Amino acid sequence: MTAELATPTGAPFFHYQAGELRAEGVSLAELGQELGTPLYVYSRGALAAAWASYQEACVGHEVLVCFGMKANSNLAVLKEFARLGSGFDIVSGGELARVLAAGADPAKVVFSGVGKQAWEMQAALEVGVKCFNVESIPELKRLSEVATALGKTAAVSLRVNPDVDAKTHPYISTGLKENKFGIAIEEAPHAYTFAASLPGIAVVGVDCHIGSQITEVSPYLDALDKLLKLIDQLKAAGIALKHLDLGGGLGIRYDDETPLTPKLLLDKVFAQLQARGYGHLQLVLEPGRSLVGNAGVLLTTVQYLKHTEARNFAIVDAAMNDLMRPALYEAWHGVLPVAPRSSEQTLYDVVGPVCESADWLARGRTLALAEGDVLAIESAGAYGFVMAGNYNSRPRPAEIMVDGEQFHVIRQRETFADLIRGESCLPD
Ligand SMILES: *Cc1c(COP(=O)(O)O)cnc(C)c1O
């Protein structure tokens, strides 16, 4: 009897063929063997398909899709999106440097984030980003000073907090009153008047980002409704905007969620914009997870099977330092054996070697395993490698991009030399 094969979340780019899991035309068992594990593996086709799902939903409308690059900032991934025509949503000077290194157009970059420093503002002004998404009055003042000193004008969109419940995990919900993000929507008219009075500032838009892994349309439509009411108020006060930025946040399938597609969301958004007389506004979107999440897996090898009175543990060579989402958000990731075996199945907790009880990748999974088996942790393309660290002096994994029958190393596995680079001992 063979185990029933699950449909990978990254299907059809990740799929079983002849009893073996593949990324496009490449066997993941062979890849793990050749390059070692833990290993992040992305599919170029899956990136392009996710991008196309946004493009198709935007036909006939003026939309700028800015990849929320904190989800996956590997240069090869950025270059791929730049080539497809994407803009970028950045949250730091480091991300700006990556976007420039990937050869992307700064005029398609929006700069988000609640704590921008003067040097970051300066760097972004010098290359001419499209817009700063400003989150507070003190930030407005600083941006005005930095821009004036450089003799530049900063295009500004205020990130307002519409106080809507995105119905997602509290750690990834950002649009509620108690969150640190944005300017409260009631205070926004005053903030806009103030912004318009400042030297070196040009008000161009309005922005919100209400959370992540959102699987319903209603929170977006509630936020949009509040933003449009604000735009009405601003218009009456003589402040005209050019764009409306709805942020990112579209969910993906990790388990059995029915994800919201760009089309399902945007059909409703365009209808509402039209109905309210704002069909001319440019729409800006900042999707991260939905462009890359299911375009990647993390390969890991079973080191030991440990059976205790309470639990069965599959101790693997990937850990919380490689994929932090389970430890951080109790996130659920699918686990697929790359070469499923037909032996008896057991309930396992899949855990890493790090000295923390939070170091688990998946709990209570029915699997048939043996030492040496390679597992694919699914949906690891977003907030995977970018959150990886070196805790327990573990080198970060390599990253691979599969393209048809080929694969490319897009980041080498770290070495011991990488681990201690920059460290030095005290003089004798
Ligand atoms: C993280 C983030 C995004 C991307 O969010 P996803 O849920 O990955 O789509 C977009 N905009 C801002 C401001 C963010 O902080």
C-alpha cells in the first residue's frame, strides 16, 4: 500500500511524479543529495505565475504592484520581479540597496516602515523613490528637514490606520488602533494639512496595510471605504491625491485555507473606486507573501527518530533559526516526504536540533519516516530565509532557484568563516 500523496501547496510547480516530489523538472531528493540540507528551493515558474495572477486581475486599470520584498529579498528573486515589471515596497536602507543592486527602477519604489532614519531618507531621496509612506507627524518633520537640506522634494503618502480587524494572527495584524503602525484615521485630515504646509514635502497619496495572511475580502473593503471617506474630506480641503495604496496582505494556502485571489479582491476594489468617483486614482499594491510564499520549500533531512512515552519526534537538520514562523507565530507548514515510503505511519512532531522548546517545525503529523529521509517543509518562500539567523552557530542554508530542468545556486550555504566574519578577540 502506498501512502496517499498530498497535493503540494506549491502545485503545479511542486508536484509528485513517479512517487517523487519535484520542483518543476528537478527531483528534490537528488537536489538534497547533491547540495545538502537544509536547503531553500524556489520555483521560477511559480514566481512568474503568482505575478501573472496580479497582472491578469489588473487589466484595464492603472495599477503599480510593488513586491513587499521583506518576504523574500534574494537578489535573484528581486531581479526576476524587476524583469517582470514589478515595483518594490521597501522597509529599510538595506532593502533599498538590494533593489538598486538588482537593477530595479527607483521610480517604482515605495518606502514603508515606522522607524525610518535620516540616512535612509537621504539615500531614498537621492535615487528618487516614488513615494515615502509616512507613519507619524515626527517622521513628517524629519523627512521635511532631510529633503530641504538636500534641495529635494519628498513625495509623501500617509499610512493611515483604518482600525479594521484583518481577522488574522495578532502578530501579523497591523490595522487595529492598538498597533504601532500608521496614523489614526481620525487624525489623518490634520496630518495631511500639516504635511501640505511643510517645505520639501509633496502630498501624493494615501496608504494602508492592515495585516498579513488575510483570507477574506471584507477587511480590505472596510479599509477602502474608510480611505475613500478620508479622500472625500481631503478633496473638500483642497488636497488632491494621485494614488491609493492598499498595502499587501493577501493570504496563501498553508493548510486548507481557501486563499483570496488577486482577481476576487481587485474586481471588488475597482468596482468600489468606480462607484465612488475615484476610477482615475492609481492603485498601488504591496503584496509579499502571495507572490512568493508557495514558490518555495525548505528541504531538511531526518537525523533521528526518537520515540518517547508522550511523543514521537522526528529530529531534522533544519531548525527555528532556518525557518522561524512556527516558533514565532505557531505557524502551520505542510510537511511532505520527497520520496514517500509505504511503511507504517506514525504521529510525529518534526523538531530541530536547537536548544529551545520553541524549536519545532511541525507538530502532530502522520508520516512514515526513516532516518535519512528528506522532507520538504512547504510554503517556505515567504518569511523563510529572510528571517533566518545563526543561533546555535548554525550557518544559514543555501538558496536554489529551479528553472525547468535546471537549477541555480542563488545564495551559497554559509561557512564557518562566514559565522565569525567581523569578530575579533581582545589583545593579549
Ligand atoms: C510586510 C508588508 C507588506 C507585505 O505583506 P504580505 O502580507 O507579505 O503581503 C506590504 N506592506 C507593508 C507596509 C508591509 O509591512
